[in-house]
Amino acid sequence: MENKKVVLNLPNKLTLSRIIMIPVFVVFFYVQFTGHYFVALAVFLIACLTDLLDGMIARKYNLVTNLGKFLDPIADKVLVLTALVIFLTIPDIVIMNIGSLGLNLIGCGVALIIAREIIVSGFRMIAASTGTVIAADIFGKYKTVFQDVAIVILLIGFGVTELTENYVSMIIAIMGYACLAMAVLLTLISGVNYIVKNINVLKDDSK
């Protein structure tokens, strides 16, 4: 029997570093000092950079491993969902920009994003048990881009709002919320697309 082992190569180390940066991001988001939102933004951007690098290096140098396949999507989803969820815990700043109704809509949007990730992950687990691979669709990729862009813009907006409340912070916030709205729309489209295309994985072969 072949003796296989877990490979902790450079791409996997980068992925692990992204996971480690998630609590660091949360700490800087909440610790109160001037410019802490901008520090949290820097941590988020560095984490996103590791996401680009680990995949690029793994493909270029043929360093794709099962550990990487397992950790990479987890790191991506936890990072983004953590950011979106903790945004909802600062209603004072959010309401300043869009009002309580807007905060409720954001909450619903974040819930839809979380639900989509759980559903798609469930589909992939069932498919994997039968040897089927469910590839990412184009809507899912665009959804990820808009999520990341929305988080970056909103962090900038929160930072500016904390320093000075004026029309600039309002404009930045509106841009961020618009990107988040697009991300939610793409989330819905992508989720429905996954279900429709892969509904067969839920069917039992036994009669």
C-alpha cells in the first residue's frame, strides 16, 4: 500500500496564513484606535493577495494537493463571510449611511450569501461521494469578485465615516452597498444555476 502524507508546500502555507489572518482581521476591526478600519482593510487585502498567489503558484509549479483543495475554499469563504457578518455588528456606522431599512436589507443579503455557500457545499460533498466534481460557474466567480470589492469599499467607507462624516463617506458607502447588492444578485443566480445543473446528485439510484 502506498504511504501517502499531507504535503505542506508553499501554496498550502499561504492558504494557512490566510486562515490565521482572519482573527487578526477581526481584532483590528473591533479594537478602537484611529484608523483601525484601515488596518483591518490592509489585513483583508493581504489575505486576498495570498488567495491569488497560492492558486497561481500551485498551478504553475504543479503543487496542487488534496490539502490545498480542502483548505483553499474554506479559507476564502470564512474570510468573506466573517467580514460580512461583523459589518452587521456596527449598526451605528451602517445606519448613518443607509438607515435602518438598509441595515435590514444588508442582513437579508448576508443571510442569502451564507445560505448559498452552505447549499453549494452540500451539493459538492454529495457529488464528491459519488466521484463527481462540480466545477465553479462563471456567476460564482463574478460573485466572489463583487463580494471582495464590496468589502474593500465598505471598509474604506467605515474608516472615512469614523474620521469625518461628510458627502465623501456617503458616496463611498453607496458604492460599497451597490457592489454588495450586485454580489447578492449574483449569489442568487449562481445558487439557482448550481441547483438546476446538479440536481441529479440528489437522486438515489436505488428503486
